[in-house]
Amino acid sequence: MKKIKVAILGAYGYTGLELIRILINHQFVEIVELVANSNAGQKISQIFPHLNHFNLPVLKKIEDIDFSKIDAVFGCLPHTASQATFLDLLTKENGKYSHLKIIDLSADFRLENPDDYKHWYEHDHLAISLQKTAVYGLPEINRNLIKKSSLVANPGCYPTSVLLPLIPLLRNQLITVDSIIIDSKSGTSGAGRSLKTNNLFCEVNESVKAYSVGKHRHIGEIEQELSKANGSKVLIEFTPHLLPINRGIISTIYVNFAKNYQIDDLQNCLNTFYDDEFFVTLTDSEPNIKNVASTNLCEISVKRGRKNNQAIIVSVIDNLCKGASGQAVQNFNIMFGFDENTALKFAPTFP
Amino acid sequence: MKKIKVAILGAYGYTGLELIRILINHQFVEIVELVANSNAGQKISQIFPHLNHFNLPVLKKIEDIDFSKIDAVFGCLPHTASQATFLDLLTKENGKYSHLKIIDLSADFRLENPDDYKHWYEHDHLAISLQKTAVYGLPEINRNLIKKSSLVANPGCYPTSVLLPLIPLLRNQLITVDSIIIDSKSGTSGAGRSLKTNNLFCEVNESVKAYSVGKHRHIGEIEQELSKANGSKVLIEFTPHLLPINRGIISTIYVNFAKNYQIDDLQNCLNTFYDDEFFVTLTDSEPNIKNVASTNLCEISVKRGRKNNQAIIVSVIDNLCKGASGQAVQNFNIMFGFDENTALKFAPTFP
Amino acid sequence: MKKIKVAILGAYGYTGLELIRILINHQFVEIVELVANSNAGQKISQIFPHLNHFNLPVLKKIEDIDFSKIDAVFGCLPHTASQATFLDLLTKENGKYSHLKIIDLSADFRLENPDDYKHWYEHDHLAISLQKTAVYGLPEINRNLIKKSSLVANPGCYPTSVLLPLIPLLRNQLITVDSIIIDSKSGTSGAGRSLKTNNLFCEVNESVKAYSVGKHRHIGEIEQELSKANGSKVLIEFTPHLLPINRGIISTIYVNFAKNYQIDDLQNCLNTFYDDEFFVTLTDSEPNIKNVASTNLCEISVKRGRKNNQAIIVSVIDNLCKGASGQAVQNFNIMFGFDENTALKFAPTFP
Amino acid sequence: MKKIKVAILGAYGYTGLELIRILINHQFVEIVELVANSNAGQKISQIFPHLNHFNLPVLKKIEDIDFSKIDAVFGCLPHTASQATFLDLLTKENGKYSHLKIIDLSADFRLENPDDYKHWYEHDHLAISLQKTAVYGLPEINRNLIKKSSLVANPGCYPTSVLLPLIPLLRNQLITVDSIIIDSKSGTSGAGRSLKTNNLFCEVNESVKAYSVGKHRHIGEIEQELSKANGSKVLIEFTPHLLPINRGIISTIYVNFAKNYQIDDLQNCLNTFYDDEFFVTLTDSEPNIKNVASTNLCEISVKRGRKNNQAIIVSVIDNLCKGASGQAVQNFNIMFGFDENTALKFAPTFP
């Protein structure tokens, strides 16, 4: 079988590295280009010696890539850079590279409404025409759209952990729309490799803090998808926290049952919805980041709260894998017709 | 000045060790007895070599202590054991040792209503008469009662982090009673030194989980004190999480404003309430466990949520210090008329 | 192609779990039996919910296994138990199960000389006849012997990190025999899942200590293999340390050059020796546990010391993978004629 | 009693913060100036909110300080900057500020020989005249010199952990001079707060690496002091490692006994030497970073190695406290005639 020729833009960051980790073992993929403008000319193993042992292409500038020889592109560029780059690639020169299938891991194509984009990212979107063609790449929810799409907006890490449990519940009107409170905690790799004092080992280690209280950008994305599931506008409360671990997100979600429903109804709904899914599981025990770290899995529990009408939903994922690069490969598999879990069937490293 | 002669019961555990750390530098205290039945006869530095450098009494069995020579007792026994022990000490033999001032760090004397105790701890209370005389030892709230008390029930760690911000708000009716959702995260020392697979390094490290969802025992204690502040029964939602750090609690609390109030009203209320307090501070920045680790401090922020009527309160303490032994010494200082921050004025070790 | 039917004895511990993680993706393996006497009857996912997502056999007692239907056995039993078990399996009932190929991860078959075994493990070996047939399973050194063996003694974790760099140097007489000093540091998973206060999160976290100074059992194994490489008895100095990380070993080794040799000679020797090896690499940069964590890789650097005739060798592996279960699968692959890196070609999870 | 007026230059870094933590509780000290050029005008609690609770002077530029009102200066400036600054202060304007007592925590005044300085720091020393007057501030070794000094060069962190055990042994000729191999491991706070990718949480966490193999700058300092103790030039082997913990150094030191000596002789030598010292203790158990973290203590063990004539010495300190700011306060106490452990009698926070 002919392998799909893949380019990774922004191979330098944690999501790029996670893509490389996964795709190295994808039997139908050949990584033919790695783009990292600031380190062009270097071998990636000069920067990341742990890749010594694998044959990988030399890092290049984007202008030195011949995209006519590429089948699929994973975008790991910062937001804004991503929309400019793909606009160029797909629409300039009479759509010269319109054959490309793109999975974009940035936030650039996730928000359907340009006003929403402007509200959360504080500038005008540069590629509104493209944005219209993008599909929100949550495979368990949008599989059929993804299959036919050429531009998949890979969901954010927090949203993935929140939407997987909430969308089926809202679609089935099992919970009240105005009651949703989401308390999320993420490992530090979610902050990327950027040089900030806040991300230094000694500042993060042995500590936890809340940040962006009431105004984190992922709120826009979560509310958009929940509103679609609900059929009308949903507002949420969302607080992210920084954890002293490398990988993993745990989201604790408080919801009220809709009238006449019980905890069993919520559990049954999710059990049914995810029954055939490889990557999502309902559990009676306590979801634990360790259970999913370094995998594309999502574990969810639904328990009765202290109050009669309240449920507490806990969901765990690996922010770099199911929350980013693993889900991107899952989308890739769907787009190219491979088994959805190709190259993604790994068990967590435990401990 | 004559020093207060102090005994610590249960010197073996983390709260006992934290008491020793603090009291070693208390100018008005002499640690005269350390009780640890299972290691009686040993020097504590044989078990905890880090105490090599300090002169401390040999560990003894409780029956070998002459309590007539003791002024104050810190109880660090497991619950149930604590109520039995103090019943013996204070009421047997015609109240022979009724001169003792006791600060009990167990849960045994915190719940005023024996039915509540039975509900949460699943057996009858053995010392109901004593329990009636106990004062809930949250100094910023109950200072005057503590001053006159001989038996102080030192609050739990989670409750301390929750009650400090919520009691003033409820007393002033600034928040709605039925809206309180508390998402707490604690360092692993909160689980003590007991040998459980769940507490092994490799199981805790690089992971986070929720536990006792909807039914943690501290709910009883929190609801009791909030109900008193409110004047009628308060029900809460409370989810504790286990963090891969040694010390520290961060509680993220979601509340709705009562009608006609704004975020400023909540902030002003707490600012005013804690203006003269050494250990509690309102902050505009993000409370961070690192800011209070190894101290008796509590930092609180109050921020607007995403929704119009919602506030997100974040509070951080050190679970072993302000959440246990530091607060116990604060109570001791009040009971004996010392400056409340004697031996407690340390800045956090940063980083 | 017919799959090899595999049983894992002692599936309950960290090395058993790591075997499961690897073998799940081994295209030529079917895990047909998991043995864990104390949890027989349970599904392994009841104990390790992270294995929820994979189809695995129910845990059984060893007496309930029909070994005539098994091709290969991985032994993850404690030492002593291992020798008794395999003696039974292989020699009782007229060698009924002598068709089995065994990879034993315990220390039981590593020491060739029964006196050495008795010295380090403080009791007589129970299966001296078997021990004689065992091959020390360090694939890069003993590949040809392993190929023909039915009983492979999988090396210890510390020894693997030490022997890979030192054996080629000693064989080529590039270093002086009496100068070897080994300072090793290991992640806490090396201590297994046993319930000891020393292994509790709060005791290990934010600390490092040396242990078994001058007398760790792995000394016997290291000296045996170095002596064989050298042609005469080698004595070493070896100090293990406990690190607050889950996985990984870093060994820093101090050696003197033999006369007339330089640092380049040592580097060239190892470069040549490992040139064709997939799992072992010489590097000019600083070997870092992160570079090899969760993989079967070993990274080695050789640098000039401060003194003229001294080299400092640094070697890193993952103690559970190349130091245990990964190497066991590598041995399995050799024994059954598969590509040596089958199911072992994963890149490290970074970060 | 009149308090000593203290200025801290470079209050912004970890050693400056640790000085503040300690001096806040020094009954004979008033912190009157905090110098941090780049943040002049701010309150330090704006940068470090954990200092909210303490009254501290506003940050200033050094040119805005009136040093005539200062008694003692703690220098926490980077090397090179330190020598220039103190040259200015002490020698310009007819020695206007020659009344100052200075404890310099940089490396600038530690190396007595300007050639050594140039060799290790790769530029000419700018204040050779001052350097001649500096005393190497290891109190247990140089107490009498420190007492009379106005310029104390506070030792490096690694050197402190190494010199305390080795100087008495060398002075008494109990070990062979050419056998010393030092394998040290340090917490990440030793790298300071500088923004380097290598110091990011995700890069340090769950990893350990060796660095500056064979050429770390502290070699110069260690060899200088060991040579003085020995009476002739000592060369050492020294390898530092980076640990994923905030604080602490563990140095494992390999030495050969001099002829006719035994392990007991080494133990007795150190026991005698440190018998009256508050901060240094010999132990039979395993020194553990946790035993000394956040304190000014040093714990040392001396054990027999595997080889007949070899001893393995393990020493632990807190790199920021006994390895920097705690030792600086100890020096300050000596210089001003206070009890040496004033403000330094704290037990470690355990766990």
C-alpha cells in the first residue's frame, strides 16, 4: 500500500513532537517534511536527542517545501500564524495546493463565527473563507463530517475533556443548560515550551494555581459546541488550573439533572453513546490521569453529588494526545479511510 | 517567664511532626512528652533522623505519662481513639486532669450534633458530654470562644480552606445559600503516613484523581459551620482531589451573588473582615499553593465568573500548617494569651 | 502467521504491567494467560482500570494454567519463588513442559555460581541444575547464546545500564580493572509496588537518598559479567540512589584509561561496538533520562574527566523497559526469530 | 538592642528570597533596603505575592541607596557584577563606605588566585585588591577568620556539601589525595530563575541528567580549599547532576583510606571535628535530602565500600540554605558576634 506523505508544520513544539512519536509507528504514513523555520537546516535530533534513534527528515523553512509532493499537513503553528499559512497554501496561485488534507492543531479554525473569534482572540480573522469550510474535529461527535473534510480544526485540550461527556447529555436534554460548572486541571505541557518564568520548574513544582479565571479562551470553543448540541446558546463557568505534572487533564464538571431524570439516566446515556467507541470509556471507579497518560483514551465517570439533583462528572485525557496530537492522528485516519485507531492502540505507561 | 509544658499525643504522624517543627521555636513552650505507643522507648530521631539536631523527649506510651505535670495537650490521634483518650483523661478519677487545655487535631470533637457524627463516621460518639464543651477552633471566626475553652476541636484541612472565605459572605447574606460548589485539591500529606498502595510514590506521581465524590466526611463539618453562619441549613457540593505534591490545598469555590450585589461587595466584605488578621489575605493576583506552603497563611481571591451573577473564589493554605498543626498552635496561643502569631511568623520557603 | 501463545507469571507488578503494555502491540503474540495468585478470578482491569480498553484474559492461579498450550512464559515473580516455580514446570512429571521458552525477570538465574547466589541472596539456590542452563539475557552481548536458549535470565536494571558501556571497554582492555566506580540513580518504580513507608509519595517526593551503600545485590551480577568480559575477577564500587521520578536510571561511571589510551579510543570502541544496534547509541550531548523514558533505548556518553587518565561515562535507560520488560521482549524476539525490535520501536513520550 | 541595618543586593533571585525568609525572623536584623535594579519602584510582593504578609522596603536601584546608613550588605548579584559593585562601594570616594560588612554570595571572591579565577571564569578579575582581603566563608572551618573579616566570600552550594566532610579528613591525612571522586546531584533552584528551556518544568520533571562533566566551575573552589587542607595541590573528579526537586544537594564521595586507616578512623575524625557544631551531624543511617530541606543543616554518613580500602561518604544540604543564604546568615552572625544559629534553628518541613 502506498504510504501517505505527511508534513508537520511547527515540529519544534510539544504537539509536533507528540505527532512524530505517534506517526513513527503508523504503518501507512511517511513523514517526509518537518518544518521549523527558526531551526531550518538542523536535524531534529540535534535539538531533541531522544529522536536520535529514528530516521527523520532535516528541518526546513516552509518556503522550501514542495507541497505538491505532500498529501497531508499537520499544523502545529501558533494561532494567527496558522490561518495565514493555510490561506496561502490553499487559495493562492489558483489553489495550487488544494489537494492537501489539513489537520490544524491551532485554535484558528475552531470558532465558526468570526465575531466569536475576534472576541476571544482580539483581532480579525484573516481567513474567513477557509474557516467556513473547516470541520470541528471531535471524531466521536463529528466523524461523518470529518470523513469528507479537507480542513479539520483539531479541538483544544480542555474542550475535548469537557465536550465528550457533555454533548450527549445536552443532545438528550438530560441536564439543565444553565447549571454547567467546569473545574479543569492541566499538566504543564499544555503551556507549551515557551520561555516564561511561570513555566520554570521551581515555580510550577510543588504548587497548583488557578489562572485566567472566568476568561480562558477555550470557553468560546466549549460554548460553541455545547450550544450546537443544545440547540440554543449555552453559557458555562470554566476555571483552568496548572498542575505540576507533564501530561494530563482532569475536568470535574458539576451539572443539574433536568426534571424527572436520575443519575442512572446520565450514565446510561453516555454508556450507550460510547459503547462502540475504542477511545472513550465510562467507568465506575475514579478516573485518574495516570490511566490515560500518553494514550488517546478518555475515561469518564458520572456520580451523584451531595444534592438531590446534582451530578459530578469526572473526565480525564492526556492533553498532548487525545487533547491534541493523538486526536489529530485519529482525524487523519478518518480522513484517509484507515482504521480509526491505527497507530493509536497503545496502553498507558504505568506507572 | 515560665514555659507551658506541652505533650503531643501521636507524635509519629505528619501532623505531630509539624507540631514539633513549629513548637521547637516557640519561646514559651517546652515539649515535655511525646506519645507514640507503637514506638515507645525510641528517640524520635531514630524514626525521623531529621530531628537529630534537636533535643526532644523519648517516645512514651500514654499510660506512662504523668499528666499532672502537663499544661497543654495536642491530640494527633486517629479519630475514635481521640475521643476515648480524652474522655479518660478529663473525666475519669474525679476529673483528675481537668486542668489540661486540649487542642485536638482529630475529627472527633468537630461535629456538635451526635447524629451528624454518627452519619459521617458511622458509629456512636463515645464522649458526647465532652463534645458539648468543645469549641470549633477556627481562630479568625471563633477567637473569643477559643480563649475561654479547654477543649478546642481543630478544624479539618479542607474545611479551613473553605470556611475562611465563605463564613463572612454567608453572615452578610451576599451569596445565595443553595449555589455553593466547592472543588478542592490537596497534597498527599493529607492522606497521612498510612501504608496504602494508593499512596505509593509511583501511583500518585504524575497523576491527579477525584475521590470520595459527593460523600467526603469533611462535608459534615463544612455544612455545620456554614449553616451556623447562615442561620439555617446549608447544603454544599464538595469534591476533593489528590495532588502529586507534599503539602497544600487549593479550593476553587463557585457561588452566586445574592440579588443586588456585585463582585465588589464580596471583595469588600472579605477585605474588611480580614483587614486586621495576620494570617488571611485577599489578593488580586492568582493564589498559588507555593505562596503559602509551610506557613500558617491563607490567601484568597474573589473574581467574576463568566456568568453575570457568579463569583469564583480561590483559596490556598498549607494542609499540614494552617490546615492542621499551625492552626493548632494558633489556637494554643489564644488559649494561653500569647500573641496569636507567636512561632508562626515564617515566610514560605520559596521555591 | 501463527501467534506465539504467551503467559505472564506475576502480572500484578510493575514489570508485568509493562510487559502487557508492550505485548498488546506485538503482532506475533497472543497473551493467553495472566497469573496472579492473590487476585485470581478478577479481571486485571478491576485492579488496573487503565487496562479497561484492552481484551485481556482473567487472572488465574498458576495451578489452573495448562502450560501445554503455552509457548513462552515471562516470569515476573519475586526471587526464590521464581526458581521454585520454574523447577517445577520444567523438570517435574518427566519434563512435561520442557517445550516452554522462558524469560525470567527475577534475579534467580542471573548468577552462575551457586556460592555467589548464596552470598548475595543469603540462602541456597533451589534449582542449581536449571541455573546451569540459563543464559544471561543481555542481547547486545549474548545474542547468539540467547537465540539457542530456553531459559533466559533477564538482567537487572542497574546492571543493564552499567554493562552496556563497560563490557566492550573491558573486552578491549581500554580501562584499568581496579578503577571502576559506579554511581547509579533510579526512579522509584525500581522498588516495585510493595507497601513500605519508604516508598510513600510524601517520603520519596522532593528528596533523594543513597541506599544499600557498598552492598547492593546487583553488585554480584555486575561483577560476574564484567569479570567474564575482562577474563579475570573484577571488583567494583557501586552506590544506588532513589530518585523522585517514576521511571529511569542514570549511571555515572568513573574509570581510568589503560596506559596509552585516550578518550577517543573509548568512544571509538563503543561507537564501533554499537554501530549496528537499534537500541544503544553513543551521544556527544548529555544523556538524559527523559530521552529514553518509556522506551527500550540506552544512551551513553563518554567524556574526559578532570584528571588526565579519567573518563566519565554516563548511561541512561528506562528501568522498567530496557532494564526489565522491554529487554525481556527483545530476548523473546531473539528466541523466536522475530526482528529484534518488533513491538519495541517506540519513541519516548516527550515531555 | 540596636538592630543591624541590612541591605540585600539582588533581592529578585532565589538566594535573595531565601535571605528575606530567614532575616524576617532574625531578632537583631532590620532589612532596610532591597536592591533590584530592573524592578526598582515596585513592592517585592508585587513580584512575589507570598511576601504580602510581611513589611518590606520598596525595591530600589543601587544608585539610590544611601550606604552610609547601612551596616551590612548581602550580595546576591551575578558574578562579575558583584566584584564591580563592591569595588565601587568599598574603594571609591576615599573608601567612603569602608565601614560595611559584606557577605557576598556570588563566586567573585572565592578564588584566591587571580589566575584560577581567570581559568574558571574566563576573564580577568576586576577587583584583585579586594579579593585579597576576602575570607572563604565556611564557618565550621574558618570561623576565626570570618569573625574578623569585612568581606566574606560565601561558598558555593556544591563546595559546601563536599568540603565539610573532606577537609577534616585531608587535614588528618586519613585519605589518599589522588583518589577523590565526587558525584553530586542538585535541585533545580541551583540553576536560579533564569529563563532557559532547560529549566522549564516539562524538561526537568521526570528526568535527571549530568552536566558540565569534568569542567564545572565549582571544581576550582573545591580544589582550592582541599589543597589548603592537604598542604599541597589536590585534583578531584566532580560530576554535577540536575534533579527534579526544588531544593537540596546530595554528594556521594568516593575516597581511598590512607594506609593503616580503617573506616572507623574516618568516622571518628568527623565525629570529633563536628561534635560541637549545631549544623553538621554524622549519621549511621542514610542521609536524605528531605532531612535537611529548608534548613541550614548538613548530614554526613561514612560507610565502607565494596573494596577494602574504599569509603563512600554521603553528604546532604539544602543548596539555597546551608549552600547559600543560610550559610550567609551564619557568617553574618559570626561577623556581628551573635549566636551562630540565631534565626537558623528551624527543623525541616517534613514531609
